[in-house]
Amino acid sequence: MLDLNEVAMFVHVARLGSFAEAARQLRVPSATVSRRIRQLEAHLGTRLLQRSTRKLALTSAGESFQERCGPAVEALIRAGRLQVAGGQEPSGLVRVAAPASFFEFFEMDWVADFLAAHPRVRLDFVLDDVVADLIADRIDVAFRGGPLRDSSYVARRIFASYGGLLASPAYLAERGAPASLQELLEHDCVTQPPDTGNLSTWRLQGPDGVEQDVRVRGRFISNVQSALLKAACAGLGIAALPSILTASDVAAGRLVPVLPQYMRAGRGLSVIYASRQHVPHAVSTFVEMAMEKLGKQDWAPSFGGAAA
């Protein structure tokens, strides 16, 4: 197999007509260039250059080889220069994996401003509450809530808080409000698919910082958080959802706190990507924008207050 480095050296020598000048531009010793060209000639079984103390000339085989290889080598050099130049400005496609409810809290105006500031960038959002495989799905950056299971990824926590327990006024008027965590099992809860049987587990943290697992059940189950939010607003049960999703419904009175001294623990939101090495400029720029925008929001549910 041809050594492409030797081919590139030959093209440089042929174009410049000088071993010394080619060596200078390639930043290697002249003897190295001469030796590599001899190795190329030995591999091809033909002489490419006629050498003398004062003159360098292509043989007919060298001219033919230069005609075939020269354009390809020049194209590769141009491609490399363009890639380096492009790396100075964010460009290219960025594939972003995020929960299905991502644009409930990530403002589209932020996306519009980002794209306006970086006209060579394209964003492809893959929205699904099923956790994406960054490598298999060719994902550049992902937003994930909850604990991170794959420690090989780079993870940056945006915020650690999650949310409290909420229900609609209609549900509480009909069923009453639980007075303790133990009473949650007597209520309908809208939950993600259960761990085992028909019970799900919520890890809750009290104002003293102590965490405990609470078993809950309900008749409305979904793996999509936006569906759980709509179900809670419709009076189908008590929900434990991120504050970033429920803030507007709480402000509008569609949802009210239940056991407000407790919050869902161990969740939060992180941005992850596969490696710290050679992160494309477009990816790192988008990540910094997202962390800045989301980090400025106050998502933390407050402890205390009267129970609903």
C-alpha cells in the first residue's frame, strides 16, 4: 500500500522543484524528504525524479504520477485548511437529544437568537423521554434529568433542584389532601411506569435534608412528562414533576402544592456529551448558551407554607 505521506512529499518536491524548499515548507530535514522519495520509488518500482547536484527534473513516470496525484493532494490540503478555518467559527449540524417537554421550558426565542448569531450552524432536536444513546444515535449533546447512569460521558449539572408534589384544586376538593407521606399510598398519583407490579417509587427530601423512598400508585401512567402534567391539571392525581414544567400552572392556579415541605430528590437537569476532546465549536457554543440561559432561571421549589 502506498504511504500517502510519501506521495504528498513527492507532490511538494515536484511542484517546487527543490528538495530543500519542500523540506522547509514541510518542516522536516531535507535528508528525510530525499529518503522518503527513494522509498516511494522503490515501492512503485520506477524512478520519479532525476537528481543532480544543481538540477532536479521529473522523469516521464514522475510527470504521469504527478498529474494523477497532484490534484488529489492539493484538494486534501485545501480541505484541511477549510476545516481549520471553519473551526474558528461555529458551523455544521448539532444534534440535540432532550425530553419531549424540552420546549415547555427552553424558550424558542433563545434558539432563534442563537441561530441568528451563528448563521452557519444547524440544530436538529431529537425529542423523546426515552434516553438516547449518544454514540449509536449520533447525538452531539443531550439534556437529561435524574441520575446519570453512564459515567463515561461528560456531564455538567445545570441545576440540582427538581420539584414538589402538586395536584389540581378539583382533585383535592374531591379527595382531600394527604397529611403525611404515608397517606400518599391512599391517593391516586400520576406516575411514570412502575418499577415493579403497580407501585412506583418517589424519592422525596424533607426540609431537614433527609431523603426517603415513598411508594405510590395511580391509574394514569405515562413515560412522557408533558402527559403527566396534563393529567395532573385534569384532576387525575398527585404529580411529582420538575418545577421547570409546572411553574406556569402553579402561577395560574391550575396546580397547588401538596405536602409542600417535601420535594422530589436526586433529579435536576444536566447537559452531557460524549467527550471533552475535540468538541466541535458549534457544540460547545450551543452548550454554553443553554447553560447560561437555563442557569439564570429560578427553578427551585420553595419549602414551607401551608399544605393544600
